[in-house]
Amino acid sequence: MNIIEAKKLAEEHISEDMILLDDQSRECEFGFYFATDSRKHLKTGRADDLLIGSWGVLVDRETGEVHDLGSGFDLEYWIEAYRRHLHVPNKVVVKKVRDQKRAVDALYHLQMTYVIPEKAHSETWKIPQQYNRKSIRDALNDLPVCFENQDLIFRLREIESIEAEHNLEIVLEPMMKAGQ
């Protein structure tokens, strides 16, 4: 996919009151980034008309998927998170623990969850429950341990902290969608 094809996908994805900012687009390792703004702001220049809550969109070169970027993190955060495949569910594999208390705290801050399906009123409910410190500590007694299907898109800083502190050794394995 080239930038022209990616731009077409991005334009089809955004709402009619938005526009792509060509001068701020760029190619990334895995695709293309397009900054966005509101059409109204481009016309008026008024701060009241700025597009709030968006860093733009990323277009995946391989899949053609378009991902909206929130404004809670800067652009470099989003690019690194997507480069690491944190936008798809991940398996967190803990290979080694050097300091159990710090390892438990670090894993707890990833806000990992699990689901125990429950049947009620002929429906199966899948409500995520967060791993607590005790359940993480218990899981670390039998290494390696896998925490499947984890949503880590908002946890890049915590992952970087784990990597820097060396209290435990983890491997993140993206659980790609079918066909990828």
C-alpha cells in the first residue's frame, strides 16, 4: 500500500466534519499517520473550533485497518504502541522473576484481566475481572506463566518501566486476528 491508497482509506474513515492535514502526514514502520482537524477550525482559525480528543489516524499498511488515536498520549506514544502491536490483544508471558514484590506490583499496574463466563437467564456473561496482587503472586509460583488476551494499548509506559527495572522478564506475544 502506498500513501495515496492509505490516504483514501483514512478519508473514508473520518467523519465529514473532519479533514486530513497533508503537511503533517508521514510514513511509519507499519503504515501511515494522518493528522486530522475539523473543517470548521480550518475555516475560522478559532480555538473553539479545534478538533478535540484526537491525534489523527494510523493506517496499517498490511491490513488496511484505520485506527483512531486519542489525545491522551502524544503521537510518539501511539506510534511506539502500534509498532509493538499493543493495539491487538497480547499474551503476557512471565519468564523470570528477580524480585517478587516488585514484579507483582509491576504486573498489577498493567491492569490485566481475565474472564470467567457465567450463565444467567439463558445468557452467557463475560465480564472482565482484574487480576489482584494475590492472584498475580500465586500465578508467579509456576513459571513460565501466561496471561492471555490482555489489552495493553494504554500500558506502554508501564511496559517500558518493567523493561527498565529488570525485576521480571516478560515477553509480549500479539494475538493477531484471523487472517493476519
